Amino acid sequence: MTVHAEDEMDDDDLRVLDVERAVLVGRIVDRQRDARTREWKYVVRGQDLDGNAVGVVGKLSSAGRLVIITTYRE
């Protein structure tokens, strides 16, 4: 998880478990190519533990792991 994503989580009062649930039960709603790095980013819409809508933007690292770029409440 990036520092930016952690800051956004704090701003929106989200916990790690909220973001984890959003990714696990959510859907990929958009795929975007980063203009600078040309890497694909994925926008996921899901729900936090309380059932509220949450957005998560992430990408796959070269090691095949998900890197959370940002999070937000919808």
C-alpha cells in the first residue's frame, strides 16, 4: 500500500480490513493505462465492513502483487 493510499484511508476513516473487503468482494469497473509508466491500473468498486461503497485503485507489481495506489469513499 502506498503512503498516498494510507493518507486517503485516514482521511476517509477507512481501515485496512475495509479496503481488503472492498477488493475481495468488489468488481473491477475500469482499467486505465498510466501515462508516465504505461502500467495498467485497475479501479475496483466494493463495500467496506459496514456495507458502504468504497473505491480502490491498484496495480500489479513486477512480482505479481497488488499495490494499492489510492482509496476513497464513493
